[in-house]
Amino acid sequence: MSVPASTTFAVITGGGTSGHVVPAIAIAELLVDAGHSLSSLHYVGSTRGAEVSMIPPLGLAHTFLAVDGLQRGFSLSKVKRNVLMVPTMMRALRSAVTLLAQLQPQVVVSVGGYASIPTCRAARKLGIPVVTCSYDRRPGLATKLQSRYAEVSAVAYAPSNLRNAIETGAPVRRNLRTADARILRNSARETLGISASARVVVVMGGSLGSAVLNSSTEQLVQSLRGTEHTCIIHIAGERFMDSVNLPVSMHHSNGTLAYSRIAYSHDMVTMYSAADLVVCRAGASTIAEVSTVGVCAVVVPWKDAAENHQLVNAKWLTDRGGAVLLEEEDVTAHDFSRIVTELLLDDDRRSAIASRARELGAVHRQCSIASVVERVAKVQS
């Protein structure tokens, strides 16, 4: 996409998974809120990532480069991709240099992931300052490498070992930063077809879904079938929609909704507002959202996450009383159902956890990434 050089304030780069794309969108919103026009921003991501479907509807100028990351495992397809990765990235670097030379942005903002590598290297080659953002408590490899030459490492949590680290809070979507779940509760439930008096659990396994949480949810639904004042909204992930051994929707004998399964939701404000309790993974965006909105959550970190970073993310919230930690190796159908049911029945405990989560989330609602980006751009201009 061609954009006149004089109109570009910032290039935002990164992607591959929604865990990278959502913070990138949030940063764009924060910059717009700070007074920059959407037309002055440009997103650079991967032709293989979630950004291909998530970015175009936003009206944000974008370029998708053919890039690839290191594949873990020894299958033939993964080995082949790893062999081709170096020439693929070199071509992407050349494309990124050409793009940045045309756009001449004042700053490049990286949200990490393999999709950010060519653009950040191109920025360094062209002398364009880089701000790298780390919203995980344990930063990924791309972010660690970029922090070595970035003007600032904007981190969600202090302390940080990254070079030139400044605590800014995590970038969270505008609609979540400004939402009051208590006010929106009844309208959210009406949207989902749930009784205002129901006790509602939202189970979500991240953008790809979770086999562990899906299996445990099946047992939870069965254990609550006789409890007519409960409802479970199950965000199962596209790949698991047909492998869950439950109907897509179920109702109690009195006709009220007992269970509903969807693949994914783009309306997390409604989900969080409707929920009495959320059961979730501990990706950086999820932890930031749960605390930003202030909802009671049971957090089940993905045990195979790189460097166990999801457990580290979770403990920022759970060690301070802002959520309940349930480690994956401790998940059994019985314990999962017991913990969820006990919380559903304890209004005071849920309220205390939700209040503490929201208190901790102030750092994200007041995220200062935009001012950091502006400062770096001004110094270099």
C-alpha cells in the first residue's frame, strides 16, 4: 500500500497471532486518542498471521510481508519451513527497507513476534528510531533482540531487564479500557440471551482454543445441569468446535440457557460484562484485559508456553489476590468443577477478587505508550 511519506507518523509492526495483533491495534487506538489521525499510522505484519483478517476491517493502512518464524518440532513440513526461513526473511527485509524509505515514519513501534523482525531491522538500517513493547512479564526472543538497539523498551510490568525499559502498562483495546462492566452487565446478558439473575461462567482458551479447558468444561456443564440458575458461555476455538462432546447450545428444564459454544468472540466487552466468573489462559493480552475490566477469573496458564511465560504472567495477578491460579498439571475434571462451583456460590469472594483485579488494572487503563512513542519521535525529528 502506498502512502505519501509526509503523512506517516508511526509504523506499528508485529503479528502472527492475535496475541500480537490485539496489542498492535490497541497501540494504534492509543495514538489516535493522543491526537494522531488513523491515516498517519501504518501497520506491517505477516501474510501468514491473524492480522490478515483482523487488520483490514479497521481502515488502518497496512502491508503484509511474506515472513516466517522458527518452527519447533521435526516434522517434514516444519523442517522445510525452517530451511526456507532465512531466504524468506532476507526478501522481507528488502521489502521492509523499500517500504520504510517510502513512508519515512518518525518512529517504528514493535509488538514483537517473528513478523516484526524485518521491519525493525529495516528501521535500524535507515536510522529510524524503534520503540519495542513487552506486554509479557517474560519478553519473547524478538523483543529481547530489538531492545538492544531500541530507543525505549515499553514494558507492561516493572522491574524489567530490557535495555532502556520504561513501565507504561499494557496496551489494551479502547472499548475495554473505557468499559464499566457493572453498568453494562444487564445489557450484555440481554445480548447473549442470558437471564439477569443467572450465575454466568465464560470459559475461553485463547485464540486457538484449549483442549484441556474444553474437556474440563464438558464435565462442568454436566455437573451444573441440575442447577437452573447457571449458564456457561464456552469460547472453544475454531479447531475444537466439532470435537467438544456437547450440543452447541443447551437449555435448562425451565427454558433458560444453560450452555452456549462459539468458536471466537470479537466482542469481549460483552463477554466480560456478562460474566460472574471467567476461566482463561494467561496470555499477556488476557491478563491485561481481565485486570483492566475488573472481573473475577480462574487462570489456567498453558504449561507448554515458551519459557513458561504464561505462568509468570498469571502470577502478577494471582499472587496479589486479583485472580485464582489453577496450574494445568493440577486440572482434573473434579477439581475444575469444584473450584468454579465454589466461586459461583461465593458472591463476596468473587467481588473481592474482581475489585482487586480492577485495582491492579489501573496501570493498563492509564497506559502511557503513546506519550513514550511521541517523545522518541520528537527527539529524533
